[in-house]
Amino acid sequence: MKKSILLACLSTSLSHGVIAQEMPDFEAYLGAARYVWDNDRNLDDANSLELGAEIPVSEELSLEAWLSNFDADAANSSAEVDGNRYSLGGLYHFSNDNLRPFISLGLSHQELDDDNDSHDEALAYIGGGVKKYFDNNLVLRAELLAMNSFDYEVTDLGARIAIGYAFGRSATKPVIEEVAAVVAPATPVETKVAEVVKPVAAKVEPAVAPADSDMDGVIDAQDKCPGTDKAFKVNADGCPEMLTETVSIQMNVKFPTNSDVITPENLEEIKKVADFMQQFEKTALTVEGYTDDRGAADYNKRLSQKRAEAVRNTLIKDFNLDPNRVSAIGYGEENPIADNATKEGRSANRRVVGVIKSTIQKAVIK
């Protein structure tokens, strides 16, 4: 049988978008400036109110005009100078994006008036800065200026920042060009229906689940810790997850005046520490002895050492602790915990203390 051949020709859609920034018709600015005068002027630095306008003439070039009004104090007297500057110049922009670096160049007419004198002068200025345009047509402009006087051969510096509005400026919508797909008409094709044969379902044996003898969720073939108690949470290897904890206990043994004898009341406090250390074998204890401030400092030092050693010996002899796990040191009158001016305070300061801390690991319960 002769078969027809289906031919179809598809052309893909092409599209691209360009966002163009429309050049503003006019920009108006209000700002402030700081001027640093040449040393020969004998004027202190001055702040200035700035009014400006800018008219674009091309994508890169603009004409600008500025009015600056400032007061400057004389450096060596109490005189005050009132100043006005009228500037006219041009800008060259290095880009037409929302962020536009630029350089400026122009001429200025400056008037300086004080109580005794007034004069006019002509200046040339050069500057550089950047303008940031926002979607609501606001403009933030910042620049640095250098101004040279033709009449007095001095050079002044300035820094200006201004906020403005760009009239007539907007971003055009993306221009999209599309080429519709062209599909050639389909030619009828003769088809032959093949005979359909029903497949015979294969017999599937039921799957046997892998063994998990300790029922911890990890099969025996992957379990590295068989026989784990199912109450514990395990990791991917079937071993208990361990939690690190810090445990601690504090001891406080009191002594009568000028005595290092362990009283029966203190044995219960010492036993508590001994039981704790026997429970956690990796713990170590430093027994610290202290006295009140009565008596000579050297004597108190020796007495506090005897008290600390008395507690240490009790832990070793009466409670069978390893001597390497217990040390003793006497501090005498140092580090009082109460006022030695009172009987109760002195009693509190005659003490032996020891703080034990140990880090242990224990299995996490589900």
C-alpha cells in the first residue's frame, strides 16, 4: 500500500523586549551645599541653600543653572559675609539608565557683601557626580565642585546634594515583536489498524519483607547495633542516638572556729558528693578551703588547707574514692561570701566547697 507522507513546516515565535528611558523635558532641584574656601579668602566653611534647573539638549548633554545663597564668617574677625552665586553651565552624562554619572563645566558670577566692603567676581567651575532616578520621577543628585576665581586667583571647593523632579520623563513599555507559527496543512495519511492481542497477566509472587529482629526500623542486613532496645531512638545504622548532657553537684561543708575536724553533720554532705562521683566515673573534684578574716593571713591559709585536706581524706578513706580524682587547695581569707563583721558572716566564710561538673552521653528515648 502506498503511504502518504505528512509534511509540516513550523516557525518558532521570536520576541524581545527593550525598556527605553524617555528623556525628561525639564528638571528642577532643591538642595544644600558645603563650601570650603581658599585660605587666602580668610573665610570659615559655609553652608548654602541651592536652587537648580536643568534642560536636556540630547541624551548625553544638558544645560544647567544654579542659584547659591550662603553666609560665611570671617576667619579672623566677627564680620559676616553674605554671598550669592549665579551659575550657568553644561553636563555630560555617561549613561541613560536610572543611575547616571556625569561631569559638569560652567561659569559663575559671585557677589560677596560684608559690613565694610562688597565685590563681584567671575569664576569657572568643574564638577563630577551622579544622579539616581526613581519610578515616581524623583531625582537624587550628589556632586563635588571646584571653582576658580578669575579675579582673585583662588580656588574654592564644594559638595552639593539635592532632590529634584524630572518633568516629562517616563519608562516606555517593553516592545514585543512576535512571529506567529505557520503550520502547513496536513495531507491525509492512510492508516492500518493492527490486530490487538490481549497480554496474559504474569503471576506475581508476594514480596517478602526484610527481617528487622529488634524492631527498631532498620533491617538486619543494615543494622550495626542488633538487639537495641526499641524504646531508644536510633540512627540510620540502627544504633542509639546519643545526647550529650552536663551534670553538676555542689558541696558546702562548714567548720567551727580554728578547727579542721569533720563533724557528723558534714558527713551527709560529703557522702552526697561521693555518691555522685561514683555514679559518673569520669568526674574530678577540687576541694577548696576558706576561713574568716580573724587571725593572721598565713595562719588562715594553712588552716584552710587543712580543712580542704580533711574533706579530701574523708572522701578517699571513708567512701573509697580514687585519690587521683580528688585534689585539695586552701585559699585562706580570700573570696568571702558574707560580711566578716558579723558572727553569721564569719560562720558562712569558714567553709569547704567543691563544684563538680561532668559531660555525659545518654541514649535518646523515642
